[in-house]
Amino acid sequence: MLIAGFPAGPWGTNCYVVASGPGSECVVVDPGKDAAAGVAEVVREHRLKPVAVLVTHGHVDHMWCVAPVAGTYDATAWIHPADRHLLADPMAGMSRETSQMLLGGAYSWAEPDDVRELADAQELELAGLRFLVDHTPGHTQGSVAFRTPYATADVSEVMFSGDLLFAGSIGRTDLPGGDHPTMLRSLTEKVLPLADDVVVLPGHGSQTSIGHERLTNPYLLDLQEEGRAGRVTRGL
């Protein structure tokens, strides 16, 4: 499998290009601001053909270039229905700080020509690869993560976590559509049950693994401690 990732734009959002190998079709994950040029470079270098754009959530730093990338390569954009409105109206999901950064700019957004909606536990067969969709609300109502098998001795899956899980942290929940208890529930139900060898490719920062985060991430440590306490209480 070929996975090329690079940080793009003022928010340093990680964009990923995923393919079965050079000279094949590929999938683009989260092309944010200024990501189009990076996607084009990867596509040229590895002789790829993008057929789909996967969006982990509708925040502008992750979907700024969804329409340009999808339009350039005649690719299908995939997003959860709860965040679909943000493709055309990203201001609805922005913080005050982000909105102020964009004031005065001549920006416009629109849905790509071909948009399809994601559902929890959905399996996508794209570019010769299989992606499992995990609906993980909390950062936004329509946040999702994508998992794909990675057949090596020490890695079973790769997870594109968006802003659900970072190395040492989790996504913020104080933006429009965010909810902290819902985020914790998503982490408990969708992250903690995963195998330790799952590699996590987050929306920002460096890659990590479920095992490393289970042992070191303070939010996951708290959730595990709460789970153990709950089991003890129920047993009394």
C-alpha cells in the first residue's frame, strides 16, 4: 500500500493520498487549504488517478480543497450527512478566531458535482482498497474516522482519525456542533476497542498507534480508569 501524507495550509492539516501502489487509482483524505498542489505533486510522482475524496469532517481546514480536487480529477466526495452543509457553508462550523482570519477574503465554497453520504459501519470499496467508516461525533456532529487493512506483521489496520484522536490529545469540542460528552463516548466506543497495533494517522501532528495512546494519552487513560471504576462499582 502507498500512503503519502503532508501538512497543508496555515493550520498544518494533514492530507493523505492512499493507493494500492504506484500507477493505480487513489483516494485523497482531507484536502484542506493549499492541499491541491500537494495532491497534484503526489499524483504526478506516483502516476495515480484520484477517484474519491474522503472527508473526516466539515471544518474548513479539512475540506477547503475538496471541490477543487474532486473537480480536477472527476472524483466523488464522501462526507457524513450531519456535516454535509459545511461543504457549502463552512462559516457555520468556524471558531471566532478562524472567522476573523478569513474576514476580507474573497472566498467562496460549493459542493462538488458528485457528493455521497457516509454511514456508521459502512464499507467502501474504492481504488482497490477497503475502508470501514466509524461515525465518531463530538468534534463535529458528522465526524468520522476511516480504517483500512494494512497487511503486515506488526500493523493490522491504518486509521485516518481526523480530529478525533491525536498523538497525546483529542479534538476540541468547543466549536459549533462540538460536544465533549459525545466525544468521550466516541473514544470509548470506537477507539478503545481497537487493537494496539492499529496505526493512527491524525488530522494534525505526527502519526501514533492505538497501543501508544492507550498507555500515554491522558484522555484515554481517564476513560479507561472510569471504565475500571464502573466495573468495580457494578460488582459490589
